[in-house]
Amino acid sequence: MEILEKAQKMLEKHPLCNHCLGRQFALLGYGLDNHKRGEAIKLLLTMRSHRLALLGKKAGVSLLKIIATNGSFDMAAEILKKMRKKVGKKQECYLCQGRFKHLDELVDKSLEKLKAYEYTTFLVGVELPTEVEEREDEFKAEFDVRHGENMRNEFSRDIGKEISEITKKAVDYKKPDVVVILNPFTGQVTLQANPLYIRGRYRKPTRGIPQSKWVCKKCRGKGCPRCNWTGKMYPESIEEIIAGPTLEKTGGEDASFHAAGREDVDARMLGRGRPFILEVKKPKRRFIDLQELTQTINEQAQNKVKVLNLRFADKSAVRKLKEAEASAKVYRTIVEFDRNVSDEELKILEKSLTNAVVHQRTPLRVSHRRADLVREKYIYEAKIKRLTPNRVEMKIQCQGGLYIKELITGDEGRTDPCVSGIIKAGAKPIELDVLNVITLGS
Ligand SMILES: [Zn+2]
Ligand SMILES: [Zn+2]
């Protein structure tokens, strides 16, 4: 069926505004909106019926009446008046119920809400009542619409364009800073700010601070005598020390802390520091000075934690960070034996550990949170320095995920080989530090 025939059939049956008529042919033509499309079709239909009417054909007049009422088209009404014919009343659009006339109100409401946020890009999401979508689906089936688009798209695009012109901010379909969600039928507008990602590295020069907030095991966060009513096992964590000032600066509601692995509470994290990403949820401000933030965090942390290299990142960086957990790490540990050890023994130890493949069954101390299985981890290099007759310093460069404490003690036979086993003496780590985390691309 030709465009005009199809459009005529639609209008004969249902009142349609320019937007809703034009939308049924949205994929035809280029660089014009559906409102213009609808107007052009109504104009041609008016010319066609005007010609028939001038030729004295009744069909011309009745079509003009339809275009004037169901099409709400003024030109058709004018022609009928000049011909001294009766003109009926304009009808409300069957599909959008006249909602496209109220776009400005939605734009104003959106702008008002957007004022509270800093953003560079945005997207307009549209919610429609089910019955509206169903009505349009049935309509499309009835008239075999093949080159149309849906109402949601048109609302989203038209309102997005308007907001973009006023705010000079860009519409981004993939990673918008904020999403305006609106319902043209209820007039409801809500705003959803997408997370802000800040990446960096942290050093932990002081022992005794966990990486993440550790909820009290006894009361599960409610507060009890054991946790001194804090609900936490430790008063602070790296996560909280970094997130606190960041949430204050960004006006975010909450934060998630992502890191490439973690060191034990009693281990330090030295050297270049451990890569992390802080995900700030629902931030009001994004244009923050990261140098200033670095300073604030480090001042408030009082040398318990030090952040460096803060930069903005995006969601994909979080996945890459998790993958980097398997990257190489350098540890320094002080080991104490239950007897004096000879230089010869230390040489053998160094040799046996360098380029060794370690079979490590999930340690007893973490078995509650990690699956019980045997992991195979590689040690690239071990360097040993004597401190006293029964104490040594070991530097171990190994694959991420190797549990160092267990490498030393043997964990009741669960880690093999181990320092204790090679020396054939009791061995325990009395200090442990992470010197470096080597990741790709950071
Ligand atoms: Zn409409
Ligand atoms: Zn408690």
C-alpha cells in the first residue's frame, strides 16, 4: 500500500496527531522529525481531497472533514469553511492522547531536577503505561506498519534534543553520567545518577587495618560489647578511610571499594601500592579536583593509608582490576624458626623456592569464605637474608593468590612445598608486607 493510502486509512479510523502519524513512517525520509513527516502527509492528503472537492466529488469533502477532525489539521478546516461546509471538532490523538503537546513541561521538570547534579552526558529514558504500548502495537499490526518506530524512542529523542540544546550537554546512549527517567502520561520525572569511578593506588604503612569494613561476627553489625558498639571488628578500614572524604566531596550516597587482591590485616602494603577503584554511587558532583581529594584523604588518614595516582575511570576498569588480581606480587616477610638454621640450609631453601610450583589447598583460616580446592601457584624468585641465627628476611616474587603465611608454615600439610618442610623445622611468619603489585597497564 502506498504511504498516502495507508495514512488515509489510519486517519479514517483513528484521530492522530502529527507526531503519531509521522512516526508510522519514521524510517522513510531523512533529517526530519516525525512531527514534520506527519504534517507533510496531512498536507498532501488535504491537497488531494481539495482537488477532488473542486471537481465536485463528495469523497473530497468527506476526506477533508476527516483530516480536519481526526487529523486536527487547520488547513483542511479552512478549506471546508471557505466551501461553507460544516467542520467538526478536533479529536484527541488516539495513540499519545495529546502528550506530545506537553513536551515542554517534561523538559522543564527535567532541567529542574538536573540542576542538583554535575554531569557531562545524559540520556532520557521513557516509561510508558502498558496499555499505551499495547494500543500502539495493535495499531501497527492493524495497518501493517513496516517503517515505523516506537513512541518511547520518539519521546526520548525529542526531549533529549531539547535538553541538550538548553544545557549544551551531550546525549550518550552507552555511558551517560545521568539518566532522566520520565513518564509522559503521569508527568513523573526521576533522575538516576550513574556511578563515578575513581582509580588509584594505596599504600598501607601501618599494620592492623583491614582493607574493607569488617562487620562484627558476634552481633553482625548491630553493636555489642565485643565491638564496643561499633558493629565492626576494626574501628576503621582502608575502604572507609578512602571513601569518607570522597563521598563528602562528591555528595555520593554510598561507595563500593574494588581492589586488585588484598593483604592481611597485619600485613603492610608498601612500594608502588595496590591498585584500587572506588565506585561512588549517585554522585551529585563529578568535577572534583583529584589532587585536592588525594591531599584530604592522606591528611585525614594520618599515615595509616596513603593514596596516590588518583584518576577518573569507568566501569570496564573494575573488571580489568579483578582480572589483575592474578598478576604478580612481591612480598617481604620475616620468618622465625624454632631452631638455628645454617647458611647451607638457607641456600637450599632459596634454590628450592625459586621457580617452584606450589600446590596450595585453601588455607584453614580462609576456608569459610573461599572454595576448598588445591591451587597451583608459581614462585618466580625467592631471596633470603639472615637477620639472627634463627630469623631471616625473605623476599618472594610470586603469582597473585599465593598465601604467603601458609607457604611458610605449611598449613598442616595443605601447602607443598613449604619453608618449614624444606628446612625440616618449625617456621612462622612474624611480619609480612606486600612490596609491589605488578599489573598490566597500570
Ligand atoms: Zn499523538
Ligand atoms: Zn559486635
